[in-house]
Amino acid sequence: MSGVDWSLLSDFLKRHERIVLTTHIRPDGDALGSEMALAHALNRLGKDVRCVNTSPMPPRYDFLDPDRRIFHHYQDDGSSNYLLRDAQALIILDLSSWSQLGRFGNWVRQFRGPRLVIDHHVSRDTDLAQTFLVDTSIEATGRLVFEAIRHLKVNISPEMATGLLTAIAMDTGWFRHSNTSADTLRIVADLIDSGAPISDIFKKIFERNTLGRLKLVGKTLASLQTAFDGRVAWATITRQALEDVGALPTDAEDLVDYTVSVGGVELGFLLTELPAGGIKLSLRSRGSIDCCLLAGEFGGGGHRAASGATLPEPIDKAVEAVLKAVERHIDR
Ligand SMILES: [Mn+2]
């Protein structure tokens, strides 16, 4: 169990009927699975729920919303207003900082209703919401949403179970990372009992590669380099590389994991040129280096073992800057 007091959520829900859910830019499995599961649960409670996200839906996760009715991509030209006009309250999932809200942050800043965060990230902007239901020791926001749904006494439907299993599986590296515990697997067992098709979910996420994505894996691996006597490894993905193989930026989601799969590597990072400019830094630690502190040097954040930030271009300067920062954090 987390240390979250879920009665704060039930009080919040008693006061509001029309609720907007949102999650972070470039949403991952935890973000989307948590959001979708909570949306279904709140629907069961008779709430009017809209999921409005700052980024479009990555094709990889389209199975979470097969009829394309749940997730809406926020447009700041006014065309999303019909979804937001009568909203009474906002629930923000899997993030605690303004920078992770992207353009949707502009709408959130002017929104007069109450805001509640459900999250497990370390970094926190205290003015993002009035209520923070956060436990940074928990492996996935999906697990917090699982607890929330139980607290709300809603039966977990196969759809909710699918979202929650996706969320927990993706934030634990499909139950391989050190944040996987016996409790993680007990919850997963419950979710399978509730109708989550675990093997199907795996196939949908990992066995629907496009040729472009696989070729991108090849290019990314070809760019791998090491430093600090093989304790640090990194790879880069340029916009040109994406274009050459016909891959989407979302195809790069978990390629950073290859950097820490090299024997002896304690810290790995991936730098990806973003379509709209800037460089996305993804960090992974398998040793004593705290990724969150390192990402913090570039205005980012996350967890001890996995964090991210955005750096200015060009990409070779970004590599230099990260290696300089690593030098300050690595013990010799
Ligand atoms: Mn998460």
C-alpha cells in the first residue's frame, strides 16, 4: 500500500461532476493506462469525464482506446474548448511539474476549478495543484490508480485492468526493473483475474514493430559510445535518422534502455532531436548515480533510476554538456 490518503480523492469527487483528466507530454504506458483506467472508473461513478492530453496518442498504445472515444489531443486554437468549457475540476496524472504539461499548461493556468495530482515523481511544482496524492516510492502511477479505484469501491472492469496492467508493466520494464516487488506481482495477478489479457497486451506493445522502428533500433545501436572506462554509455537519434528510416519520434520511447544493457554500464543516456526543436535527454541509472539530480541540472526531473530533461540544440553540444554533468556526479 502507498502512503496516500485516498479519502482526499473521494471528497474531491463528491464535490465535482464534470472532470477533466490529463497527463504529461509524450505520454507513456503508465500515463495513458492510468488515465484510461481512472476515466472508466469515474464513468462508473456517474461522472462526466474527458481525457484531454497535450500530445497526440502514440500509435503503440491505440489498443487502450480502440474506438477512439477516450483520449482527446488538446488544440490551443480554441477547437478543444467544447471539451473544457464546463469542466469543474482537473485531475493530473503521472506528473508534478508545469514543464511536463506542455501547451496544455496554458489552459490549466487559467482554469479556476480545483486541481488534484496523482503521481509518483520526485520533482514537484507546488503551485501545480491544491491537492497532491503522491508517493514517490511507488513503481507506477497505475498502482496508485489501482488503489484509488479500490478505495472508491468500483469493480475493476477488463478495460480498467488492461490500462492498469499496461501502466505498471511499462514503468517496471515489464517487471524486470528493481522497482518490481512481490506486491507489484500480486496486483498484476489481481488485474489478470479482473480480465487483463497479459500476453495480448505484451504482443500489442512489443510485437507490432514497424520496419521504421526496428531500423531505428539499428541506427541507435550503431551510435552507441562509452566513456568513463565503460561506466557510462550513450546513443543519439537525429531528426535525419528518424526520417531516413521512416520512424516516428514516439518509436524512440524505450531505446534508452539499450544503453544500460551494456555490461559494466552504470549510467546510460539517449539524446533525441525533437520534431519541434530542442533535444530530449533520457537518463537511466543502474548504479549509485541519481538520475533525478542529474536531470535537475538541465531543468528536468523524474526518478532516481530514470529521468529526463530538454536541452538546447545542437546535439553534439548536448552530449558534451551531459558528459560534463556526469563527471560531477560519478564517483571516481
Ligand atoms: Mn509513471
